[in-house]
Amino acid sequence: MTDFRALCTELADRLAWYIDEDETYRGDNSADGGTNWDEENAYWIQGQDKAIDALTRARAALAEPEPEEPTDAELMEIFADHDNGLEEIWPEDWPAAARDVLARWGGLRR
């Protein structure tokens, strides 16, 4: 199974390298007879700003703790909500119980 946390970390590291190594000029020197780099490089600056924003969001997501596995008691509590008082889950109730588990612990991977 794909380790999305590791993949996101690798992509963030590579994007950070790109941002750090980018040599797009910024600034407006036109008042001194120079070039208005903000205008000249607007397309590239906009792309770099989007990359910085994406990197910031990726790093924030990676800083969040991994979800913890549910305990047996927590799972039994969810299944009890779907047992129709019979202490067993009918096959037609499995999807609803599974959706409840995924809604609460969907970020888990094995």
C-alpha cells in the first residue's frame, strides 16, 4: 500500500528545493531606470507563490499526528449501534457500520 505520508514528505522536500533554488527576480526598479521584475516575471512569481502556499499546507498536514487505531471497545460501541438489539449485525447493516468506522478512523492505513 502507498505510504502517502512519506510521498507527501518527499514531494514537499522537492518543492522546497525548487522554491529555494528559484532565481526569479522580484521587485520594481523602474523608478531608477531599471526593470520592473514584478511585472516582467508575474507569471513565474504567481507560480512560485502558489508553490509556497502548497508547501505550507503540506508541512502543516504532515505536522498533524497520525490517527490512532480504534480500541475493541470503540468498535463494539459502533457495531452495537447497528445490531438492531439482537447482538449481531445483519449483512444489510454492514455497509452502514463500515461507513461509521471509516468516518471516524478513515485515515488509518495498515
